[in-house]
Amino acid sequence: MEESYQIGDRVEVYLDEKFGNKEGWYAGTVFKIDPYSGHRNFYWVRFDTEAQVKSGMPQISVFNLKNIRKIK
């Protein structure tokens, strides 16, 4: 079953090899959801302060669900 995300959810986002030495999981919070189709969304994640420093980005949009997971 596909994971469901809501605004305010604590998540980790995976930056893959195309991000070079920044590859890895980064913590943040879902702050916006943009519908793409009836079954797919763009999830906007604002990175935590530490993740912003390490990634060099304040936020990111995630479409591929294999690159996002809830923090338990």
C-alpha cells in the first residue's frame, strides 16, 4: 500500500547520486501538496535547519514516493 502524506508530517527525503556529495536522507516537514493527477502529488518539504545547511537548499519538491518516508 502506498504511504499517504499530509501537511505537517515529519518526513525524510532522499537526495540521490545526482546531488553528488549531498546524497543521503534529510529530515523536514511537508508544508504544501500540489496535485499532479488523480493519484499522484508533488510533496513540498521544508528541510530542518541542519538539513538546509548540509543540502544547501531550504526546501524541495518530491514526486517519486521512493524518495520520501515518514519519520516514525
